[in-house]
Amino acid sequence: MAENVNQQFSEAELDYLRLLGEEYPTEQSVATEIINLNAIMNLPKATEHFMSDIHGEYEAFTHIMRSASGAIREKIDMLFSDELSEEERATLATLIYYPEEKLEELLPNIEDETAFYKRTLNYLIEICHVVSSKYTRSKVRKALPPEYAYVIDELLNTDFTLHNKREYYDNIITTIIEIGKAQDFIVAVCDVIKRLIVDRLHIVGDIFDRGPRADIVMEALMKHHKVDIQWGNHDMLWMGAAAGSPICVANVLANSILYNNLHVLENGYGISLRPLSVFANDYYALTDLSSFATRIIDPEEKISIKPKDLVRTARMSKAITVILFKLTGQVVMRNPDFGMEDRLLLDKIDYDRGTVTIDGKTYLLRDSDFPTIDIANPYKLSPEEEDVMNELVSSFRQSEKLQNHIKFLFRKGNIYKVYNGNFLTHGGVPMNADGTFKEFTFDGKRYKGKALMEYCEQQARKGYFCAEGTPGRQKGQDFMWYLWCGKWSPLFARSKITTFERRLIDDKSTWKEDKDPYYEITKTEEGCVKILKEFGLEGPNCHIINGHVPVKSKNGESPVKGDGRLFIIDGGFSRAYQPTTGIAGYTLIYNSHYMRLAAHEPFSGTKNAIKNNKDILNATIVSEELDHRLKISEVDRGKKLQKEIDHLENLLYAYRNGIISEYSAND
């Protein structure tokens, strides 16, 4: 710090320095903190882990999170490839991922438990030492389990080159084994490794829908030490449902029934579907259900599911889908700014002929038997439909678990995030074909680019947090539905959602949902650079990270676009998408050495992983090596720390020059 005896501070700056002085009351305390912060600035950048489009596939998600997309196995191979066989390294990796379960499977076949514990603990401490080396000792201590914090800290910081310290280390390990705490200690160290291998987890949207238990994924995320979430359109739909939006509730139910995903509703969130089931049985029992059959993906489930249950869910599917079409009309007519009049289709049906007219062309409908539709007023819910929706909305609002999960999404989530040189958003930034940002008009004001994204987030928050019965809450909830499927919505990024056409029209040309030009523009580096600049990012190491659009890997499509400037990490986590993608998802690791995009094969289940050491096989798609090892001083945290250092240096100057007096214990 270069001192300037003519340093002048404004009154506001002096007020801030006095407040800072309450935390650092002496010249020595300030100097110590400056030294500490400068030391942190020179540590390596911490590891970030990116995942997207989990879609309720909790087993695969849990495994990839525990394994850090292969980062733990990478450390094991680096340390022990010359010492342990492939099978032994695989067993050690599984032990770290699932310590309790793997120990239960291993121990009955171990002849010399003491030797096994010593060997295993030595391996684990060595791995733990490596993964903790990029953090300050203070940060590592905070990550340790309280019951073993002192012991693990001692083992991690023992200098083996000193003979006495080697004996000290061995004695600690021996004592742990002798007093019967080896299993507990192994579990504790494994958990520390998993905690330290990744510093921050980024979820780039779509936790909900398709897969079996999004609630289990949410519980895991809520326990994670550092996570941020960029909302996906499926997440937004559930957020709207939790807020009490009838159309979002109807959409959630239609999706869940279609994909046979009722466990998350009934078992996960305690939402009763009985009102819908009774209503559907009363009004749709004698109608054609062929267009509303539930899709069963799991072959074992196809065998076990009862025919009568398939009939029941088909009735429910048809009933809620008709309600959804009606509510869609109401929301579209209530919000002309959405520009979605092409979704007003119930009044375009000729019920006698069984046809619908879309864009001047008439199509035959598979089904036009809708007993609850009033032809004279097709978008009005019947009194019975009103009652059903009131009960269902109330059930969503009263689910304590769902409300806790959605509040967490609002607390940890945003529509986009800029972090360490990367722009993270689920769908994209709406653009025109000429490469300009698409402009939208809402309430007479125009928005595009960054301003549009921020407006969208503001409206979503209003839909959940504005007071009951206010126009802001109603409008916000309509906007949440718009973000789910609206024309060119940043989270949906398509021209329209063709639910009506897919359910009722055989002509697949009507199913087309044009993608936003964003996806063509970002195939070029120039397009990516323009978008990055809009969000304040410039330089060769800045990237866009998206989910949302499953990459068709089996057809040779690459998840890397724009000459390496954009990564799409939706590779088919959900089993519903895997026939299209050919893989089971992409994940991204960004550490101080590289950015590594990995493709994963389908997960064969937790039991198989534990018993047979079956990891999710990872294939590195691209590894962007950095030209030097990134330090904290070069990333976002470093910028924040530098500001802290600057303030502390000002405080030190103020103390040394009598501008502010040091604080005593009695002040």
C-alpha cells in the first residue's frame, strides 16, 4: 500500500470507515486481515460444477453430484494409478460416493479389518489433502464435521517428512480403529472429500417434470453448501403453480399425468388428485381417450401397471387438458402483449365435423368429444371445472414442502447469472434473425436484451410475492405461465407451444415449434460475443452456458457452439429424452486448469453402482485448457476481495494518520 499523506475522505467514506473499524478496531487487526486477504487472492480458483435439465431424475443427479462428474475419480487415478488396480480404484471411488452402503457391502468379506481400515484411511486422507489444498485452512475447518474436525485437521496438516509427526499420524489412525470409530471416521472423511471437491454448483434450469422425483433433487440442493439456480421453463411452471396460478396448476398436472409422474405430486408433495379423478370419471368415462394415454417409458412399469389405472389416468389427462385449453384462452385474451392469439383454438373447432381451422387451413381432429365445452363460450370453465380447479389450487398452495422448495428457488435462483466470466441462462436471449435483440412491449414500455431478462424476473417474483388479490400478483402469475411457454419467452425460446396440435391433429406439420434465432446466431463466435457484451462480459475466456435444448449427440450434433464460446449442457438427463439424444446428459467442470465438458451414459441405478462399482461413464467431449492456472485474484471473488482490501487499506491509513482513532475494548 502506497500511503498518501494528503488522502482526503468524504463524510460518507468516514462513516463507512468508522463502521468498518468496529469489526477491525486496531491497526494490527486491519493489517492482519489485509495479509489474510492477499494470501487468499493467490490461491487457485475453486472448482465449479454445472448441471442442467435434471427433470426429476434423482438417482442419476445424486450420483453425478456425489462423483463431481468424474472429478473424484480423476484425483484417485492421479494419486494411485501406479499403486492400485483399476478395480481397486473403482472400489475406492464408490466408497467415497456411498460410504455407508459400500462399507456394509465390503466388510463381511474383509479378513483383516484393521489392515483394511488403515489402508483405506490413508488413501482417503491423501485424497482429502489434495482436494483441500486450494482452500485456506480456515475454510477447510468450516467444512469439517464438528465431531471429527480437530482430528481431520491434524491429519491433513501433518508433515510426514518429520519422523515424530509420522508416528503421531499413525497413532491417531490406530486409535480411531481401536476405539471402534473407523467406520464413522471413513464416512466423515468421504463426506469432506465430496464437500471440498466442488466449491459451487450451478443448476442451469429444469429441475422439475418428466422424471420421477424432483422433490428429492430439491431436498439435495437445499442441503448443498453453495448452489445457484438459473430457472428453467419447467421450474417456472411449478413456481407458478405454487403461487396459485390455475393455468400453471393445470399445466403441471397435464405434464405429470402424461409422463406417468404422479408420485412426485402425491408422495412427494402430498397433493391429492382425487378431485380431478372423480370429476374425470363423471364427465369423461364414455369419451374417446386414445389421444390422452399416459406415456410409460420404464419397461418394468409397463408390465406392472394395471389396465384400469391407465384408463383412470387417461380420463384425468383428457379432463385437465381441456381445462388447460380453456384457461390458455383466458390468459391470452387477458394479456394481448403476449401476442399469442394463435393459441385461441377452441373457438376454431367445428364440433359437428370434428375439424379445426388453423391459419386458414382445416384439419381433421382425432377427437372432438369434449362434454364440458360450451360451444357458445368455449373458454369458460363449467361450474364443476371451477370447483375442481379451486380444490387443486388450494392443494398446491397448502403443500408446505412444495412452498419451501419454491421459496428456495426464488432465494437461490434468477433468470440469468453472470459468474466468473460466464453467462448462465436456461433458454436464451430472444433475438432477431439479423442478429439484433428482439424487442418486446409490455405495458407500453419496450424491453430487449438484458433489460428484458430483468423485467421477466421481476414479473415472476411479483407473481409469487405480491399481496393476494392485487393486480400485480395476477399479472405476475400470468407472466410466469408466459415464461413457461410464451411466444419467444427467454425460458421457452420458441414461436409457440403446440400442445393442442400434438394431442389432437395427426398432421405433424402443425406440431412445428420454430426455435428462436438465438440458436442460429450463437453458432458463430461473433454472435456469442455480442450477447456476452450485452451482459458485461468481454475477453477470450468468457462463455455462454445454456440448457433447455437436448443435443442430439447420436446424430453427431456437438454441444459446443460459436467456436467454443457456448456450451449447451442439456444432453438428455431425463430418460424421456434419451432416445432422442443418445446419451444421458452433459455436465461441465470449470477449475483452475480447464473447462471440461463430459457426456454421460445412462445410469444403471444406485444399487448397481454400489454393488458393482458401476459409475456413470464419462467421456470428455471438450477440454479447454487455460494458458495458466487461474487464481482467485482473476475471478469474481477476487474482485470482491480487492474491494475489501482497498477499504481496509483506507482504514489502516486513517488509523496511522489520526483521522480515526483506534477502538478500545470499552468503546
